Amino acid sequence: MSTNTINYNGATVSPQQVELVQESFIKVVPIASTAAEIFYNKLFEIDPELRALFTGDMRSQGRKLMSMIGAAVNGLNNIGTLLPIVQDLGRRHVEYGVKDEQYNTVATALLFTLETGLGADWNAELKDAWTAVYVLLSSVMIDAAHGLEN
Ligand code: HEM
């Protein structure tokens, strides 16, 4: 259980939002491979140039993405442990050739995936909660990419 609001450089996630995100992600786990497929289809539809950044097998990439999102979502209860993991992830993304502005594209594709995957369970409150979590994670990744660790 997380009891405090998470604050990182202006990005805030309330305990209720942590709970909403964790509960909804449980419903995504059984459809993770479909979700990953929806995600990459949407991502490459929005920006076809991103395809060139991915050199490996997309099924295994999809599994890594979903398991990292799962680890991050569960790690929100223990932000001190999560932070260095997400910072390392951000630094690796520099090597993958990822640019700051591409985090917005990923946000759009991720929200679309959750909306599609969760169907009738999706609502405005969940959208706000997932947006808050994504802003937090991407801020940590982008800061670490620039050598700024808070
Ligand atoms: C919260 C945001 C993100 C998460 C959780 C995430 C997660 C991951 C994970 C787990 C990997 C596997 C390799 C590793 O662990 O280093 C990976 C690789 C990768 N990600 Fe991300 N990522 C995020 C944002 C982005 C963004 C914004 C882009 C931009 C397009 C991106 C593009 C890539 C690429 C190109 C690779 C390497 C693929 C390859 O090796 O062929 N990611 N990501």
C-alpha cells in the first residue's frame, strides 16, 4: 500500500491514482501480448519513422515493455527502489536513439492501448491516473537521459 503522494519535479501521483493504475494493470496482464501488439501498431501508425529504432524481435520487445510497465506500476509503492531502475532505463534509451519528444508519442500509443484493452472499464479518472504515472516515469527517464538525477 502506498500512503503518500509521489512528487517528482512537479509530477505528482496520488495514492488513489497508484491504486487505480495497479488495479487496472492487473486486467491488462492476461492480454499483455495483444496489448503490446496494439501498442506498437498504434505507435508506428502515429510515427512510422520510429520503426527504424527497433532492431529486435517485436514479440520479445513487447514482452519486455509489458513486464517493465508491470514492474514500474508495482514499484510505485516503493519509489526509492524504483527510481534508479527507471533512471537506468532512461539512460539506455539514449543509446537506442530515443529523443525527448518521442515520449509524447509513446504516451498517446499507451493511453490508446489501455483504452482499447480495458474497454468498458476505461474512464476519465483512469486516464488521468495513467497519465500522471506516465508523466512521472517519463520525466525520470528523460532527466536521467540528460544526466539530471533527482
Ligand atoms: C515509460 C516509458 C518506456 C518504458 C517503460 C520502456 C520500456 C522499454 C524496455 C523494457 C525496453 C527493453 C530494453 C531495456 O530494458 O533497456 C525498451 C527498449 C526500447 N525502447 Fe522503450 N520504454 C519507454 C519509452 C520509450 C520511448 C518514448 C521510445 C521511443 C520511441 C522507446 C523506444 C525503445 C527502443 C527503440 C528500444 C530498443 C529496441 C531494440 O533494442 O531494438 N521507448 N523500452
